[in-house]
Amino acid sequence: MSWLSRVRNALPWGDKRETPDNLWVKCPRCQEMLFTREYEANLSVCPRCDHHGRIGADTRLEQLMDPGYILLPDPVVAEDPLKFRDSKRYTDRLKAARASNPHRDAFTAAFGEIEGEKAVVGVQDFTFMGGSMGMAVGNAFVAAAQKALDERCAYIAVTAAGGARMQEGILSLMQMPRATVMTRRLKEAGLPYIVVLADPTTGGVTASYAMLGDVHIAEPGALIGFAGQRVIQETIREQLPEGFQRAEYLHKHGMVDMVVPRKELRETLAKLLDYLSPAQAA
């Protein structure tokens, strides 16, 4: 079928002059215009250059988990504890983020199965204030880890963040040791903790739970690091190598265990769960 026929068939019935504004999507890497329906059917991966686009929490959970998974409750935290204001009030930024997102904050967790293997999956959504880590994200991460402890199953965290949420100051930084304690509890209980590093994973998230997994998987081309490349170059006064802080470079230098395309991620996680999850009593 030609692209013209696909476009024509996708148009709504009625006035043909009213063309949907989401019919096409431009690949951020190769700049090609892609038919949205085909792009989404390809798991939001560009079929021309293999760029792995950013996806939301619900889409990620649907791609990874078997049907029938259960979303864990959103944590209840004090909002705007510091009464922070920059060019906008923090409360206004939260309202704007929630208006375009189905969840109340940047971390969403679910309990269910991946190809029959029981697991808790937590997903950080970069579209919600850059996936920044505040008290709500910290509480959601801790609650998801506790659910894995209660269910005696693996915990998988899919990270994508710009770092700590500046509007919550020291309270956001306190989520780093809280999350670290929960990863230690999982280890002591003999339960797998697997991290999937999506684009981008930076800042305090990288400095805490994103790099404490038993296995670290990165999506192709994902940006992974603590400080930005420009900051590092200005600090050490040296030119950094090509591909620095990208998934493939970090895999080559031992910081991640494997780089897995999105199409193979669900199957890879299922195999790891089969290998690593504790045996169930007969």
C-alpha cells in the first residue's frame, strides 16, 4: 500500500479538509517525517535510523507487562513544601504537568507479570517535568520496592530523568538515600533489582537507584550520566570522546551490562526474571 493510500485511509470521515494534526511525527535524529500509526506500531522506534523515541509510563507498561497488571496507588506527599517560586509558582508547574499527563507525578509503578514471571515495574516518565525526582517520585519508588518485598518478586525500574527536582531542594536529594536503602533491602531478601536505562537518565537518579541494579540494561542511544558533557569538558579541560555518555559507549566501558533494542526488551527481561527470581514453593 502506498503512503498516499495510508494517509487517505487514516483521514476521518467527513470534511477531507480537516486533517488530523498528529498524522505525522518527525524523527528527532534523522528528521524524517514518519506516519504516526506506523511509528507507534514500531514501538516508537524510527524505522529508518533506529532512534528510540521517548515514551510515557502507560505505553511503557503496556509494552513490557502481560495484560491484567495492576497500577499501584499514587503516593500522597506534601506539595510545594518550600513554597518555591522562580519564574512561576511550583504549584502552577505541577498543574500544567498534570494537565498533559494521566498520572500525578513522574514515577508510576505496576504489579503483574512479564511473560508469566511475576514482577513489579516502576517507570519514570520524562514528559512529567523532565522525570525529575522529588518526594512523590521517591515515595513511589520506595512503595514499589516494598511491594516487591511483600510479593517476593523482582523489581524493575525504568529510569528517564533530568535529575533531582530543584523546586523541592534538599527534600528531593533525600530521596537518593531512601531509594538506596530499598535497593539494599531487595538485595538482602535475595530479590532481583533490574534497571532499564532509557533516554535520558542523568543527575541524582544516576547517582542513586539507576546504577544500583543487579543488571543494567540500556536502550540504544540512551544518554546516561551524572553531569552534562559540557560541564565535564569545562571542568577537566579536555575534549571528550565521541559518543561519550551514550549507551553503547558505557556498555563498551563496563558501566552497563547490555544494550537491548526496545523490540527485544520484554523477552530479555522475561529471561532475566526466569534466571534470577527466587524459586516458588511447590
